[in-house]
Amino acid sequence: MSQLDPSTMSRRQQIVETYRLTKQSEPTIGVKLLAIFVVGAVVGFIVFWLLPGSGVFGWIMAVIGAVLVGLVPTLIYFSRRAQKAAYARIEGQPGAGFAALNMLRRGWTTKQAVAFNKSQDLVHRVVGPPGIVLIGEGTSHNRVRGLLANERTKTARVVPDVPITEVVVGNGEDEVPLPKLARHVTKLGRNVSPAEITDILNRLKALDNTRGTLPMPKGPVPTSMKGLRGNLRGR
């Protein structure tokens, strides 16, 4: 399967690619979208037609209302199904957590694979309003927890006064499912100001410089959500 770089696509190409990938996991998506649009358009036409107005102006308003009322639920449904399909495609792959973190909006800085082991367990780092969030993902909960603990110790030496939160991606107990990861991170609260975030990032550079160039684990790291996140948010 060919891999396209979403960052090089136009907006139209991104939408087409998102639809293509969604259709692979949900072949009936086209029929469902058409049905939602038609129902919404009919309702919109009737509502706007009943509003005060007559003649050509009344027809124009009814048609515009039909299109708008038809498009809104269609786009909402499509974005949610596309998001579900995107998560399904990357779940279980090394780096899936990092791909999901690309759904975060401005004000967040994510660094991929600040730590990992031979078993392809990974720790990603997010810096934002909650402080520092370490995201662990892998096939063994205990192994990932150990990797997170080591990274937390290293990080705390550089920024001892900054709150550090650990999150494990997964579907088990005390884990956060991949589709809920970005939202979970944004709900961790506001513990640091924008100015403090800048200072934290500068101090973390010293830690990152000591790592050298880390070899990435074998296997594809999914990136498809990065360029398509605007299409997938659904709101």
C-alpha cells in the first residue's frame, strides 16, 4: 500500500484521501452520506420554505437552506466515521500514540519516542498547559510503566518544579484508549502558563541533547493523522 504524505496534499486531496481510507473500512459510507444529506436537505427546504417570503427570493432561500441543513449533519457524520477508521488503521502499530497526539491543537509541543526499548515500547513527551505529559505505549503494561518511570526520573532532574503526568495507551485497566488519548491529555488541567511552557521547552533541550540520535524501532510509524487532523476533528 502506497503511503502518501498528507502535509504535501491540497485540502481537496486530503478530503479525497480521507474518504478513500474511510471507504476501505466502511464500504457503505457513500450511501450513508448521501442519505443523510438528502434527508437534511428535505427538512431544510421545508423549514426555509415556510419562512416569510415569496417568489424567487423564497425559492432561493429554500434552496440555500436545504444545502446548508443537508451539509452540516453529513460533514459531522463523515468526520466521525473518518476519525474512527483512522484510529482503527493505526491501532496496534508502533507510534500509534504519537499519531493520535497530532490531533492536539496549538499550544502543545509533542516529541516522538523520547525513550523506547528493544520490544518497541515507546514513550512520547507532550508539553502543554498541564505541564509535561509522558505517553507510554507498548505490548506490556509493566514494561511500559518501567520505561515511563525511567523517563520521568530523567525529566524531573531537568525540570524538578514542573508537574509530570504519566499516561499509558491501551484498553486495559488504568490505560487510555487510543481514540480518547488526545482528549484525555487536554483535560489534564492548566498548571503552567504559556511563558512557563517556553521555559520548560528550553530546559528540556539540554536533556534531549544528551540522548544523541535515537534509532527508531523497526516497523512503520503511522503519520496519516497529522495532515488530516483538520478533517477528522468533527467539530
